[in-house]
Amino acid sequence: MSRPLRTAAVLLLVGAVLAVLGAGSAQAAGYRYWSFWEGDGGKNWTYATQGPSLVRPDDGAVQGFRFSVSADSQDSAQPRRAPAFGAVCADTPAEDGLKRVALVIDPGTAADAPVGEKPPALRTACAQVAPDASTAEALAAVAKPLRYDSSAMLCAISGYPRSGCGEQVDGGSGATRTGDPATASATGDDASSSGGSDGGGPSVGVLTGVGAVLVLGVAAVFQARRRR
């Protein structure tokens, strides 16, 4: 292959890779919402597979809520603290006919906050409720006012945020896109379990696209050599 042809092939390949990466970045978007987690009483959180209105935790359970921007349950940020039940409910003595549920309420970071709002501090609370109470009822006992939308998605805890509910946010810009319903909901009825993370990375689709471009580029180089 001549040097000009080889240079052109390399430039074409690099340009295609950058185009795929740029498209993946431009399409990256998330949803701003409260996610619901279940703790093991130690260091681990599991993304809840049911919404807080459906889960009826046992006495001694640890439940968590985290406000953040994420694409789905697979990259959702988990609560930044995972205390043991005893650490949260130590000052709440057990009572007959009631159960205690430890709650972690993490409003997230300033980067996840809606424009013009500042997230309150992370806090824990021990809810003492009836034995058959749901997590939503336990949350209502210690963190009013709560706000839900018409589909029972949890929109606000203790009044935060003041407005909005699962709205889509453009990736990297923090701008809210109106009219796009969230596909990931804190009700969690169709969510899959995940350990969650605060970080992110290229999506599978982007990586697949890059791989396809590389394969095509290599094929083009070999084809050019065969024509010599």
C-alpha cells in the first residue's frame, strides 16, 4: 500500500472511531429521580425489585433512598452511607406491636440537583410503624412531605426536589428535557437488581460500534493491500 493510501486509511479509521464515540456521548442521557435500595445491614445495597409501597420490610431492616441522575438501575447511584440497623435505631427502643425500620435518605450531590436547588444533607432515621407497614409508610412516618405522581412514582422526599419527577436530563449538560417520561422509576416494579455505582463509562452500544468500526477499518486495509 502506498504511503498516501495508508495515511488516508488511518485518518478514515480514526475519524470513524471519533464519530462513534461522539455519537455515544451526545446520546448519553439520564433521568433525575429517587431510587430505592435495600440494605444488608452492613456495607452493601441492592437495587429494590419492587417499589417502596409494595415492600413490607421486617423489623430490623435497612432501607435506602438516593436522589441522582442515572440512565437506569444498572448505573444508578446508591446511598453513600450503609449503616447497620443498630447504628440508626439505637435510640429507638423496641415496642410491642410495632416494628423498627432503619432508613437512609440521601438527596445526592449538587451535580444531580435540579437548577436552582441545593440538596439537603444525607440523613438517617428510625421509623417505628405497624408490623404490616410498607417502606413507603415507614418513610412517610419520618420524612414528610412526600410527593408522588399519578403513576405512584416517588417524586420528592421531605419536599426535595420542589418540582419535577423522573424527568430526562441531557448527558453532560444538566439541562432538563421536558415531555420525555422516565423509564427508570423509584417505584422499581420492573427494575433489576444492581449494586449501583456513582461512576459511568461507555455504553455497550458505543463499545460495540467502536469494535465494528475497527473491524471495517482493518478489512479496508487488507482489501487495499490485495489490490496492490
